[in-house]
Amino acid sequence: PFGCLPNHVIGRGVCKKLKEMFPQIELLPLDYDPDVSFANLENRLQMLIMSSRTLQGTSGQTAPAVAKDSAQRKKNKKHKKTAKKSA
């Protein structure tokens, strides 16, 4: 019955530290268990996205970590496409 307790404690500590380092960051801890419905997870993710978009509209900025991660993913995706074409 206490299998998720260590994850919960560590997750809360990590979230707290990230919020201290990046006060504007939006975090959503999701515990994925077999009994959790997909609709519940998807709804929570959609709410996070809508909240982030609302905050971006009011501040005019994106969180640096999110923007950097997004740029890196785009760069990696482009690199993979180029590598497939040349192979």
C-alpha cells in the first residue's frame, strides 16, 4: 500500500526546488497507475496546457526551460529526418 510514497516524497521535493529556481514554471505531477483512467490523465494535461497558454498571453514570455526544451526537440527531429534521408 506504500509503494508510491517514496515517489511522492521525492516528486514533491523536486517540484518545490524547480518552483524556487523557476517561479514562472508550470508543473504537473502525474501518477500513472493502472487504475487511473486515460481520460483523467488527458484532462489534467489539457488543463495544464490551457493554463500555460493563458499565462503566456498575460506575460508575453515562455518559461526558459520549456522554450529551450522545445527548441532542442525541434533540432533533434530535424537531425533525425536528415539522417533518414541520407541513409
